[in-house]
Amino acid sequence: MIVPMEMTCSYAPEGDHEDPADGPRIFDVRDLSVTFNGRSVLRGVNAMALDRQVLAIVGPSGSGKSTLLRTMNRTLELTLDARVTSGDIHFKGERLYGNGTDPRLVRKRICMVHQKPVAFPMSIGENVLFGVRFHKNWNGRTKDEIIRSCLDRVGLWNEVKDRLSDPASRLSVGQLQRLCIARALANDPEAILMDEPCSALDPVSTARIEELILAMKPQLPIVIVTHNLAQARRISDQSLFLYDGQSLEQDTTERIFTHPKNGRVRDFITGKVG
Amino acid sequence: MIRHFLAKTLYWSDAAVKKLSFLALGTGVAFLLLMIVFVLRESSLGLGFAMNLFDFLVRQPWAPMATPPSHGIFHAWISTLVVTGLSLGLAIPLGFGIGLFLSEVAPRWVQQVMQPALEVLAGIPAVVYGFFGYVTLVRNFETWFDMPAGECLLIAGLILAVMVLPFVASTAAEAFRGVAQDLREMAYGLGVTQLYVMRRVLFRKALPGLFAAVALGLARALGETLAVLMLAGNTVAVPHSLLDRGQPLTALLTTELGETVVHSDKYQALFASGFILLIVVLGINVMIWTLKHRFLERSHA
Ligand SMILES: Nc1ncnc2c1ncn2[C@@H]1O[C@H](COP(=O)(O)OP(=O)(O)OP(=O)(O)O)[C@@H](O)[C@H]1O
Ligand SMILES: [Mg+2]
């Protein structure tokens, strides 16, 4: 197959870091291909995320951003028709698609925050404890301590501390999204994936989530899919541009947004195509 | 002008829909009330009914030929209770299990085969189930348990369970399937097992539908006549064990009503039994309804 110059990925999958100041790679996506019902959706995607950094995945609708994100904690296979046909993802050097890998353990360690927050049918407090009650990662903390610390981290504690036993479905959408993040944090994850976490939220709630992302960054690598280029610029350190199932370019956010190498990336960023 | 006209039409159709739905509701309720009133009147319960309620329900035997005749229905409602309880006790857990399996675990082709299969099973006439029970169980019970005639409450309950099962299973499967996919994905996304998601999320979310499944199964089991008539033995005697013969209320009514003089004591007793069946069905539905709301409150669904 003849690949036009601009369709090749500028990010080199093997060893040599472009920027020696970068830390170790937490996620290393190598030549990943995914099909839905035999239809190819991701084609040889390469990407990486660095420790204590935010990676933003941007690109047109339908380019495979959500699909890529869902491969990164093995929730893609919850969709019956989806198959990873080639490639692998290394997380802290471990293969996510290796033979002995338990997808449940992957999901415990790498949590996902979805576009539309949904409450589990239980109280606010029990929502936070949902994963803990299964994984038993109490680590000597009581349930009240876990609820409090997780809700504190997402800035929800003061708003809900008097109604922890109320049904979570009574929260506003913005509060619910923060509850979903608290629910993920209670798992003690080693990375967080977010799929357009702010697209259902108003500007104030959006700003709160962005603050939260920046506050979590020193402890956790974060990968976020966003349609909002301004948001990607505000919060991310690295940006990956996906187009039609291919990774066209990855670089520091600064460089991607000021000097994109790829013509399509340039068009997208300057708003010529969308 | 046009805008004004448009607004009027919209408003008019809204009002019509509202009125029609009230009409439909009113008709339904009116039929129910009429039925109760009619059955009550024919039974003359409360006015000139020949027995007191305790005699009728508990103390007196059903002996219309005796002198003096007596028309107690203790044996019948006990039989109904046993047969219905047995069938639902089996069909509900099994049906929920099948529903859960179909909606959550089964590969797609199994779902595609099972769903229509359940509908076919639900549509098979009761006589066929009666014959089936007769051929498979009644004959064998005669040899296994050394019974002169194999019909008994146990067989009626078992076959009734088989009859109710497709209703419970497909309604339950529908209820589980109705739980939003993104909720499932979020729950699994936290790295927990399928069993944990079922227990903590799916069951609670599907609860209203599961209650509907129970109500449906119950109505079907209580009202089923032909199969229990064929399999329970249709004998006027108070059953003492599951292997005894019995005569559920519906069987009593069908057996006796044809040869009864209108407005006789026996006629009144039969309508009174019908009335009791009706009240039980209504009462249980109300109970299920309250339970459902109680549960929903508690589970925060
Ligand atoms: N469950 C599915 N079954 C079949 N095809 C799917 C499924 N989910 C996604 N796809 C297809 O995969 C491709 C990529 O979808 P994906 O959701 O990853 O895009 P996206 O970049 O996240 O888009 P958006 O920005 O609109 O969220 C699309 O062509 C989509 O139609
Ligand atoms: Mg998406």
C-alpha cells in the first residue's frame, strides 16, 4: 500500500524519545488495530503517554478516539463485535493484551470516566465504595475515610457531606460527573482515562473538572479525549491527533498547536475541516 | 394567523389524547368494578348467603349431595395455594435465572433462538401441557410412588411451573435488557465481575420489570384451570401432602358450575369462591405494587 507522506506517523514507536526531558512512558500503544464486525476502525495506531502528564487525544468525529481509549483499559471488548486484531499496549512495561493478562485487573488499575455520567442505583456513599467493596483495597482505611477522601479530591465533599445516604441519582450532572471520578479514584487507579468528560457540562462544571485534572496530574497519568481544542491546549502536555483510525501526529501540545507537521492536523487546528 | 392556528391544533390534539386516555382508563376500571359487583351479587355474599364466612372458608366440607348439603371451599383454596405456591416457587428463581442468562451471558445466537422459543412455549394451549404432564409424570408417579392414580398437587404444581416459566423468563430477560448499556459498561469498567454487577446494579435497575414478571406469573398460575383440572386429581378432599389429590378453586368452579341450579345455595357458594379468587388476585397485585415501591425507595434505583 502506498501511504502518502503526510499519512505516516511522526511519532516513532521504538525507543528513541524525541525529547529527553520526557519521563518514562506509562502507556505505549504499538501498531494497534481494531475492527468492529470486521470493519477496520483503528489501523496501526501508535501513541504514548508519559508519567505525570496529560495526553489529549483529538481528531474529527468517528476517527476512533473513544475506541482507542477503550482499548487502553480493555473495556472495548465489552462490545461484542469489537476485536483487537494486531498490536499491543504496554502499560508500565506490562502488556495489556498479553496472554495471561486479566482484563478485570487492567480495569481496576486503569479507570475510565465516561462522557455521560451515570449513577449506580445506590447511595452517594455506596457509589464511591462500589469498586472498593469488590477489590477490598481498604488499606487500613474505614469506609467513611475512603468516601471522604475521594469526595474531597473531586471537590464534592462539602456539597454532599450531609446527604451521603441519598440516592446518587439526585445529584446534578456536574456533581454526578465528579462522583464518577471519585468512584474511579476509590479504586486506587494507576492511570485515568477520560472520554469527553466535560461535553455534558456547563462552563463552570467544566472548569472544575479541568482544575481537578490538573490537580490529579502530579499523581496520575491522564489520557483525555476532547472535542474542545481550547481545552486540550489548557490542560494537556502531549497531544495525539487521530484521523480515520490512524495516528497522524503526536507531539507536545505546544508544538502540535503551533507547528503541526501534518497538513491535515494543521487544517483541523485552524478550523478548515472539522 | 397561521401560527395562531397551529398552536390551537396542537393544543386541541393534546387535550384529545388526554381525554382518550382517561376514557380508556375509566373503561378499564369500570369493567373491573362491574365484574366485582356482578360476582358479588350472584354470590349474595353479605346478603342472604347461606353460610357464615368462617364455615364457608374453613370449617365446612364441600358436600352438596349430603343432607343437609354444605358448601365449604377449604379444600379448594388450600389446593390453589399449594399449586400456585409450588409453581411460582420454582418458576420465579428459574425464570429470573434464565432471563439473566439470556440478557447477560448467552451468545447472540442463543438469544436469537431462545427468545422466539419462549414465545412459542408461552403460546402452547393448556390442554397440551395437561397431556404432556399426564404422559410424562402421572403414569410414572403411579409406579414410582405406588399410587393407584398418579394425579396429585405436586404434578399440577410442576407442570404449572413449566407453563408459567416462559412468561417469567421472557419478562425478566426484557427487564434486564432494559438496563442501559453505558451503566453496564461503567460498572464493568471498574474491574468487577459479572456476578457483582448483576447483584449490585442489574437487579436493582431491573426491579420494576422483575416485579411485573412476578405479577404476570402469579396471575397466570392462579387463573390456570385446564391443566390443574387434568393433573391435580379433581378430588373433593383436603390435601395433606403434595402427593395427595386436590381441587384448586378454578377446577372446582369449572367442574360444578354446569350442573348447578341458578341462585341455589351451591350456585351462590361457587360465585363466592369466584369472588374470593378475584379478591386474592387483586390483593396480591396491590401487595406487589406496594412492595415494588418500597423496594424502589430503598434501593435508590
Ligand atoms: N459498537 C460499535 N459497533 C460498530 N461500530 C462502532 C461501534 N462503536 C464505534 N463504532 C465505529 O467506530 C468508529 C470510531 O468510533 P469512535 O466512537 O471511536 O469515534 P470517536 O472518535 O470517539 O468519535 P466521536 O468524536 O464522535 O465520539 C466509527 O466509525 C464508529 O461508527
Ligand atoms: Mg467518542
